[in-house]
Amino acid sequence: MKQRGLQDCIKENLEKYFSDLNGESSNGVFKMVTQQAESATIKYVLDKVNQNQSEAARILGINRATLKKKASLYNL
């Protein structure tokens, strides 16, 4: 059984998103997707390391101040 990649999951969700629009127009899709992916990734990693921001920042490859700012932005 072939394992689905992240790109496949994103594509599947985008197909559903556009299907659910029922012909209505949409804009800002790139921003919406990147913000949701960023938020979900940060939340997942923070949960995985029991909210240890230093460890989460290391895993994510960003500095702690950036992590703190983004966590606040997404109310994590």
C-alpha cells in the first residue's frame, strides 16, 4: 500500500475546498493554505515536545522569538 505524502493531502483538501465553493469565486488561497499549514505544524510540534518552545524552535528550524510570535499569532 502506497503511503500518501503531504502534497497528496494538500491536493485532496484543495480539491474539496474548491468543490465546496460550488462555483463561487475565491481569492487568497495561497495565504490561507500557508497559514493553515504553518499553524498546524507549529501546534503539532509544540504538542509533541510538551510546549517546550526551545525544543520546538530547534525542530522547526526557526528561532525561539519567531516561534513565540507565530504561536501568539495563531493563538497556540
